[in-house]
Amino acid sequence: MRAKSISHVLTAVLVAGGLAGCAGANQSGQPQAGDTRFVAGDGKMQVFAAADRHAAPEIGGQTLDGATASLAAHKGKVVVLNFWASWCGPCRAEAPVLKEVAAKTKGGVEFLGVDFKDRKADAQAFERTEQTGYPSIFDQPGKVALAFQGTVPPAAIPSTLIIDAQGRIAARALGAVKYTDLMDAVTKVRDE
């Protein structure tokens, strides 16, 4: 298979799994680091020991408001990276949690959304309604999610990754995050 064909196959798997993950079916346990299966997550934050962390890939792109954003722009800072879509019910449910934690940790932690496999107009309407207060990369083709293959991939929609100040994936939640879980994990990684 050519590289382009492999990319299309991976994108199709991510989309199909993303829909299944967003549907809310429940499975026991979460995949381990490097596991690329999509699963329905329970939103629990899995924090990785410093020795077990993988470097986050260089990702970036155009935001929903036409600017550009990247992880590199936040080098040396803790970044919460949230994969979402306007068509995903759990994404709507977790939006106020992300907004509140982002506001309470502003200055020490940066938040960046990744709008996955969405229509731009729908995603922009979602952002206007939720007023998250942080940018989201428009990732209609799913390239940002694919960049995490071989590390700790976002294996459901929604998924949240916490990138430590050294640029490593420090934590992951599959499914809609809960306030206490996200705040505790963000604070732990920030205070390391």
C-alpha cells in the first residue's frame, strides 16, 4: 500500500472509531500508551509517570477564526489539547468544564482545541455558543489526530491530552472529562 492510501485508511478508521467513541458505548479499561484502537472512554484522566511519557508531535494549523496555532508556540508551558467536534454530544457536555478549568489555570496552562472531522460553520457556531476562551485548530481531514499515532493517540471523541512543559504527553482522558479529574491532573502536571 502506498503511504497516501495508508493515510486514507487510518483516517477512515479514526472517523469510524470517533463516531463509535462519541456514541457512548462503554468498554472496560482504556488502551495503554501506543495503542491506537478507538474506544468509548469514561473521561477518567490517566496520568503517566515522567519516565513513561512520549514526546508530543509537532502539530499546528489554521484555527477556526483564521489565525494559526501550534504546540511549538507554547514551548515550555503545560498545554491541554482537547479533541472535539460539534456533532459530538459528550463534547458539548464537557465544554463548560474545559472552559472553567482554562479560566482558573490561565497564565500557567494553555488550552488548545482540535476540531476533528467537522463542518467549519458548525464548529464556528459551537465556539460562539460555548465561548471557550481558547483557540481550536480546524482539523477536518484528521491530520492532527494522525500525528499522534505511535505515541498516546486521542482514541475517542472527545479526548483530552495534557502536554507537560518538556513537550511530553503527561496525561490522557478518553471521553468527556469531569471537572475534578481535569483540574487535579492539570494542577499535578503544572506543579511538577
